[in-house]
Amino acid sequence: MLGSLVHDEVDLDRGLILVAERSQVLLGTAMIRRCKGVRKLLRKAEEYLHVTWIWVDPEYRKAGIASALISAAETHAGQAGIPQIRCEISEVNEPSKLLFGAKGFCTTQSMMCKPISSDSPADSRR
């Protein structure tokens, strides 16, 4: 049921698309990529697998497809010796928060954003 679009060599640095399909019908996909960050307080480099996006055809949602894609990402991380998986989920996306929470993910930080309108003072300086 799960496969990937990369057939020769898995290059997690460039990214890998995981594919869930049954009888040549696309059920869902996920994009994963190896990332390196720096823990600011410890000034220590850390490596993690980032789930860039995950998508399941609405007709097949609630059938375990997304869970299987996350499990496949965990397998790739383990095989590559990557100690952690991360993803970003919008504060209002309750289904994704529940899904990733059920897979053992926990919230580690919040992101603050500010929308910039076309009539903002920064635009008037141009």
C-alpha cells in the first residue's frame, strides 16, 4: 500500500515523497526531508526529519492512511539514524493535532505570525 516516488536512492536531504496507493489509486501522499537546526540555548546542532506536508484524498480519510504515512516517515528516520520527527500544524487544525498526538507527537513551541497588508507603513516607503 505504501511506496515512494524515489526508486533508486533515498535522498532525505533533497526530500522524499511517500505514496499510499491501492490498486493504482492514489490514496495519500507525504513529503519528508532531513533538516538540521540549532538549539539556541544549548548552541548544539540537531538533526530531525521534517514532515513538510501530508495529504489524504477526502474519500479515504479516517481509514488509517495518514497514520500509515507517518509510520513510514518514522521508518525512514530510524533507518537514517535521525533521532526526531517534526511537523508544523496550524493552531486551528484539530484533526491533524489529534492525529499526530495519537502517533506520539507533542507540542514543543508556538509560532507567532503577523499578517502584512498592502497598505502597511512598510509598503508606503517604496
